[in-house]
Amino acid sequence: MRLKLGFLLRAVLLAGSFLGLLLLWSSLSTRAEEPDLPGRTRDDKEANIPLPNKGDHGLGNEKFKPVVPWPHVEGVEVDLESIRRKNKARNELNHHGVDNRQQNIIQRQYLTFKPQTFVYPDPVLRPGVLGNFEPKEPEPHGVVGGPGEEAKPYVLGPDYKESVQASIKEFGFNMVASDMISLDRSVNDLRQEECKYWHYDDNLLTSSVVIVFHNEGWSTLMRTVHSVIKRTPRKYLAEIVLIDDFSNKAHLQERLDDYIKQWNGLVKVFRNERREGLIQARSIGAQKAKLGQVLVYLDAHCEVGINWYAPLIAPISKDR
């Protein structure tokens, strides 16, 4: 038994020594076969950086460079230097033309700008004394006892359910109820009590009220116009400018043109030749408005409140 165990131990030791020598020889022969490329240092070899492909570069023809990650922004490579060069060339090309255009703009602004010379006094609160812009009598009703007067809710019965749902789908609100309410209806005074006793300068700036609409319901649009005319002192309301942003509903075409004639040019309508969107249409309204000193923008389905004008315009009059 002792002989067999000793024999096995010697055999294992001999086999392990043989394998160790074989691995050492294999490692030395591999290092001897690696060619030295220009620029490839001993550190590169020890760092185990791979050799370039023979098919791509050719041994010894190009200096090997490790791949360095290029900075990315959201997956798109950005070459800032080329962008700088492109911008520099364009700026140099347009430099003189830009200077001339900018100078012309400054000159036009200087010629058209009129400095404010009139000094407006601050509003004055006089408790117990009704403000100078407050209506002296209660607001008249559109239809006495009619639906929606004094802004009271007007609820339709179940018989109108289908038509109400159809109008909400088409216009976004209950147009059936709106069409039953007077365009000149009275509204509640929602202000705090103090608001009634503020006094404002009588020489406020005039305004052009701009209203943009697209396929708006008839009664909501006209009620907006009626409320502005009804609750704005006439001396300050220079014009109401309606901008039709490419509507295709019949009631906003010939019917609207005929209806606004009753105000003898106070209300004007301009139609865009294509859909412009709210902000661009409002900019067009600013270009069309010629008479007012201030531009006031209103939604196409709203009603201004009692004595809405003076508190809004007084700060602008004070400091334009």
C-alpha cells in the first residue's frame, strides 16, 4: 500500500512539472513572434492592446492608435469646430448687410416712437363716494326675466339632451343654451365692494379690442362683441377688430358681414386666407388695428364685466 501511494505522488509531481514547463515555453514563443510596430511600446504590449488589422492598415504602414470614445449628444456626433467655422464665414459674409438693416430698423423706431408727455394721476380711493366710471343706474336687462339674465344658470330639460351633446361635440360647450340667452344679457357684479369707490383719470388711452375666432358659435361670438360695446365708455373704444382665422361655417361669412354693419364701422372683420393659429392671428390683428392707442386681446367666447375698462387701462396710461 505504501509503495503504491508513493508511486502515485511521484507521478503527479512529474506530470505537473511537465505541464508547467510546456506553458512557459508556449508563452515565450508567442512573445517572440510578435513584430515590433512603429509607435508600439512595451507598455502597449503589456496592456494587451490589439494589433491593427492587416486588411485595414497593413503591418508597419500606419501608427496604431487606440480607439477613443468620441463625445456624443443624444446619439449625434457633434463637430463643434466645423460649426464655428461655418458660422464665422456666414457672419463675415452678412456683417455689412445686417448692420445696414439694423440701422434702418432703429431709425424707423426713432421716427415713429412718440414719448409720453401727459402725466396721469394715480387712481384715488374715496370710500362711500361712487367711482367716476361706475354706472349711475343698474345695468338694463337684455330680456326682462329672460334665461341667463344676471348670469343665472340656465338648465335645459332632458328633451334637449341629444342636441346639447351634439353642440358640445362641435363647439366645446352648450351652444343650445347659449343661443337661447340674450346677447345683451345682464351680468352679476363679481368685484369686491371697494372696487366701486376708485376714481380714475378721465383722459385714459383709447383701445383697439382684437378678437380672434375660428368656427366660433354665433351667439358666443356676438355676445362677446355686445358686452364690449355695452360696458365700455364709447369715447375710449376706438374699434373692435375681428380676425377670422379661416373659418368655414356659413354663419361666419355673409351673415357676419351684414350683422356688424349696424355699428357703422366700429366693428371690423378681417379674414385670413389660411389657418394661422391663435398667436399669429393675434399678430395679424395688431397690424389691422389702426385707431386705438392700446391693444386689448379678448377670447371669442367671453363677457367683460361692469367697469372693466378703467382699472385695466389706467396703469398703462400711467406708464406706457
